[in-house]
Amino acid sequence: MSRRKKRRKRPKGRRDPASQQDVDGEEILHSAAIDLVLKDAAAPFAKGPEAPAIMYETLSAASEGPAPVIERKPEILFGLRNLIENASAFALTKVLIASAWTQNDVKIIVLDDGPGFSTEILAWLGEPYLSARNRSRNTVARKGGLGLGFFIAKTLLERTGGKVMFGNRRWRDVDASLDDGSVGAWVSVVWPRKVIEATEQ
Ligand SMILES: Nc1ncnc2c1ncn2[C@@H]1O[C@H](COP(=O)(O)OP(=O)(O)OP(=O)(O)O)[C@@H](O)[C@H]1O
Ligand SMILES: [Mg+2]
């Protein structure tokens, strides 16, 4: 079966300074504004009759400067994608993908309005043995997942210099303007700005 590759259209003679071409002439984007990276990570879960609403929020005050342009590493994309996949699967109606930055760091939060992480899961989440040792059969039956997605996400994101935290949060504690009583699973990833920000734009 032949594989068709998607190419971005660009006027002749103009090159995106953040891109190079691979051996097939395929354009590779090495960096992108943070909101584009987040939309890219969430794209598979944004469509379909069962899909929750995916909301994007910028939590940074304007004083912190313009949105960072970040390295578009596969580890970052796939790591975030696994987190957003979970949030989309457990959300009742909506998922929040929030970003915040200061001069020193860049933070991404994924929050949903589902049941939240159970106490049992919280004790094990992020460890590689979840599926073998502690995952209930109910979990498998309900979602059909392997129970590795979170561990893989955490490992990939940590490899890029990110620190992953998780728990359950009220939406209003993440952003007061989102105060509608929603609560759910919360995951945050924080990188020192110097490790995630693209050096060449
Ligand atoms: N957003 C969430 N809300 C509630 N529980 C969650 C959420 N995300 C993960 N969990 C719990 O943590 C468990 C582990 O998540 P993980 O992503 O590792 O596995 P999975 O989604 O079951 O399978 P997969 O390997 O396909 O990702 C889930 O089975 C679920 O019980
Ligand atoms: Mg998963």
C-alpha cells in the first residue's frame, strides 16, 4: 500500500526558518507556538460524536511576555497526547488544556470533568507496574486500555526535562473564570523555559 505524505504548502522560494526537509523532501517542523503544539496533541480526540469539548486557556498574565515557541519533539507531542487521551476518555463533557509561562518556566495543565483519579489509582499512577500489580479488572473492562499510557507519557515528558504532577482539582482552582462546579483529574507538566523553548526560530 502506498503511503501519501502530507505536505505543507509554502510559496516558492520561501522557507520556514523553523523547518528542514528530510531525505524525501518532507518538511519537518522543529518548533511551533505552544498553542499549536497543544492543538496538534489534542487533534485525535477533538472530533466524533462522543468527543468532549476541548477548551484551551492561557493562564499567563500579559506581563509574562508573548507565548513561547517550543521544541516540537515527538516525546512532548506523544506524552501530551496520552494525557489528553485519558482526559477525553474520562471526561463527562469537557477537557481543559491550559498553558502558563513565566520568564523561568512553561507549564501545561490537562484537566477533565470526569470522576477524577481514584485513591487506588493515585497510589500507583506513574509507575510501570500498574497493569500487572494493581489494575482492577473493572478498569480494563471499562476502558480496554493497557494501563501503560500514563507511565509512558510521564517517562517521555520527563525525558524532555518536564516535571509531571497529578491529582484531582476543581476547575475553579485552575482558573477562576471556569467556576461552574466541575471537578476532575488534573495533570500538570512544568519545564524550565530553557529546556523547552526553541532556540532557533
Ligand atoms: N483522566 C482520568 N480520569 C480518571 N482516571 C484516569 C484518568 N486518566 C487515567 N486514569 C486512570 O489511570 C489508569 C491508568 O491510565 P493509563 O493511561 O496508564 O492506562 P489506560 O488509559 O487504562 O490504558 P492505555 O494503556 O490505553 O493508556 C486508567 O486505567 C484509569 O483508571
Ligand atoms: Mg490511557
